[in-house]
Amino acid sequence: RADGTAQVATPVRDILDELQRLELAGFFGGAAAELTELEQVLIAYAASVKCLALFHTFLIALYSLLIDRLVGLALVVGPVSGYYGAHVLSQCWVFIYLLFCIGCVVFGFWVFVSVAFRFYYFLLFILGLWIAKVVMNFSRVLAAVGPARAREIANARFEEMRGGEWVAREA
């Protein structure tokens, strides 16, 4: 540097943190500084639960094609409520999905133990258990943030980008 001091390379973690801050600032229109660490965790969990709900829907669609279409159609309600709850950050919808996940875990355990001790049944049981754990953690973080603040975060929608900046949608 010109002032005679050495410039030390920034650790990778600092760079990733800065990129995440800039990304959140772009998404929330500069309000990333107002987001606490817990709220940033909430946003990350919401994205994860959305992905898991889509995956769960895919598994149910496969089940309904192979076994029973009517039952499969009824079971899609669980993942759809989870996706919607993660999208709008609603504790009620996420709780419905959590109950669905717990039901899937109980059913998966019953199938593994009573029907046949097959390895793929065990894998499906473990996968269901892991999905339920993620949804439960998301539900806890959502409850810790509070419904009013979760609504504020969920309502941060942006319509278009003009001149390198996101422009908030008019209500």
C-alpha cells in the first residue's frame, strides 16, 4: 500500500460473510443491517424447508403413481403447507407440515419394523427423521423471531431492478 502498511489477505470466512451481507442488502433493499443473526438463520431455514417440501412432494407423487393416487393427493397437503408456511413465514402452516413430518416418521418406523427389515426402508426412515428435524428447528427459530417480525421479513418483496438497485413494489 502507499502508506507503508502491509495489506493482509482477508480470510475466506470474512469474504463469505461480506458476500452474504451484500446479497441480503440487495434482497432486502438495504435493510440487511436491520436483520439480526437469528433472522438471517430464519431466512436460510425458510429456503431449506421450501426445498425439502418440494422434495417431499416429489416422493409423494412417486408413491401415488405406484400405490394409490387418491391417498397421494391427500398427502400432498403436508408439503404444500410446509412450502407455503416457509414462503410467508407462518408458524401455523409450518406446524401443519411438522405434524405431517412426524406422522411420516412414525409411519416409516412402523414400515421398517413390521413389514420388512430392508435397508431402503431404513434409509427412508432416516431421511424422514432428518426432514422432521430441519422443520422442527425452523419452527423454533420462527417462534423465536416472533410473528410480527416474521411478517415484516416475509413482506420484503421486490419487483424489478433499476440501475443496479432493487425497487420495492408499491403496496
